[in-house]
Amino acid sequence: MNHQADTRRPLSRERILDKAVALADEAGIDSVSMRNLAGRLGVVPMALYKHIANKEALLDGMIERIVSEIEPPTRGTDWKSGLRRRILSARSSLLRHPWASSLFESRTAPTPVVLDYMDSIADTFLTGGFPPDLTHQIMHTLGSRMWGFTQELFPSPPAPSDPGVREQVISQMAAHWPHIVVVASAADHTGEGIVGAGCDDQYEFEFALDLLLDGFERLRERRLSS
């Protein structure tokens, strides 16, 4: 559909959210404003407020769009494989929309769609034989991983592109923090991760997820046998 034909389509909440997600994909989440969005849709900004209450409601709606892309729960599968598949589906959504993780982090209260997703995750554990108190702890442990990303405490800055400068920085780091340098040097950091550059790539995400899921299974078995 060409741009002219698109601007003639009736304005709706769904169309506004679709355009907002497309704008964020193209230019980043900071580019999403009611004025920019109105320009993309070929309407005056006030026209948006008939369908979207304000900027915060727009951002909440964009999260709804992201959550709608996550694979729904599948009955008849064991809890671990089903949950793993859904979480990796969430991560695939973040690959398509790399701005989404920062948007999730910015929200101060969950929307009904977000609560629906969290409720389905809790249901996976409860129907899988986990008691409510253990499920409570597990949900906290999963944290942002249920949405397909991890919150880095101290994101690593990019290494200097000049080899000589990079070598000097590593040498200075090794003089003060040798163990960090040894550990950091053990992995290949030359590639680009799923959500961004650095350590947060697919392998490390799945490694941590599988470690957690195996640990949850052991805790479940321990409770059942006690």
C-alpha cells in the first residue's frame, strides 16, 4: 500500500499503534511523539487524541503490540519446554523491535495485556506442579527474562576501534582488575548480540535461561519428595 492510499484509511487505535511501532523500528523509540506520528499518518495531532488518550497510553499500546507477537501457551506440553519456547519467542520479538526492552523498563505499572502474559506464565508453573510460594520466588528470579531480555547492571562500553588504543586500555584494565580481564577475554565479543552489541547474545541468554529452568525443576522435585 502506498503512502497516499495509507493516509486515506480511517484513523483507528490499531492503525495508530501499527504506525507507532513502525516509526520506532525505523528511527528508535525517542522518535515516537504524537506530533511525529500525526505527520506519518497525515492528520493533525489532535486527531490522535480521539483514539489514544496521551503519550503514556500510546507507549502502553506499543507494548501491547509487542506482547501480541509472543507465542501463546500450548496445552499438552511439559511446563519446561513450553515456557522455554514462549520466552525465546519473546526474545525474537525484541530482535524485531530492539527498542522494546527500554520501553518495558520505563513502564511504572503493568497494563492488562502485560498482566495477562504474566498470569499465563504463573499458570504454566502452577499447572506444572509448582506450589504458589515457590512460583512467587521463581517469577522474581525470572524477572525481565520472561520478556526475552536481561537488565545489565553495568553495560560494557564498546572497545576502541584503534588496535593500539584497545591494547593500551586492556593493559591498564589488567593492571587494576586482572580477574575481570581474564574472564572477559575468555569469550568472543566481536559480534553483535540479539538485542545489542556486547555479551547479551543469544547463546548467553539461552545458557542462563536453561540454567534457571533446570534449577526450577530441581526445586520442584525437592518439594514433591519432601
